[in-house]
Amino acid sequence: MSYLFDTDHISILQQQTGSEFAAIPAHIALHPPSELAFSIISLHEQTLGCHAYINQARTADGAIRGYRMLNQVLTAFAAAPVLPFDAAVAGVFEYVDDGPSSIKEYLIRLGAGLPHDAHH
């Protein structure tokens, strides 16, 4: 795995709009699928977003849209490797103890995207 999609990249690809949308697929096309991966953190964020959308739906059409979005997330994440958040990842940023806890948490979660050979 050489390239990790973060949640923002995934959202841009799903929405298929904006100036960034043209650039991301062009860059993806330059690399074999085996070099691309998602993080379990992005899956978590994406499903939380779908869950919130579904819970806020006030009509059947809104609920249908929310479940369609959730199905798109499932399909996308089933098609690519998903990197875990495990003890090796958590250990990467243990030295960030003197920063604010929100920053430490962010860095630890961001570390879920590191290749396992980069953890130590």
C-alpha cells in the first residue's frame, strides 16, 4: 500500500463535484489498485455520517437517500483494502503526551493509515 485515502478524499469521490474531483481520479489512474487503501477510521467516519443523515431524515425519500449513501460506503470499502487501527498503530504516537488530548487523539487515529512497516 502506497496511497491512503482519507475521509475527505473519499467524500470528494462520492460527491463527484468540485475542482478536486477531476484531480483525484486522474491521480488514481496512475497507480495500480494494489497501491490504494482506506483506513478503518474513514469507514467509521463515513458510517457515522450516513447514520446521522438517516436519523435526521423526515421523509421516506430522505431515508432512502441515507441508506443509498450507506450502501455506497459499503460497496466502496468492500472493494479496497482497509487498514486496521491496532496496537501497532496506537503505539506510533505515544510520545505525543505533552500536547492537548484532542491533538493526540487525532494523531493516533491518523496513524491508522500508516503502513505497518512504518510503525516503528
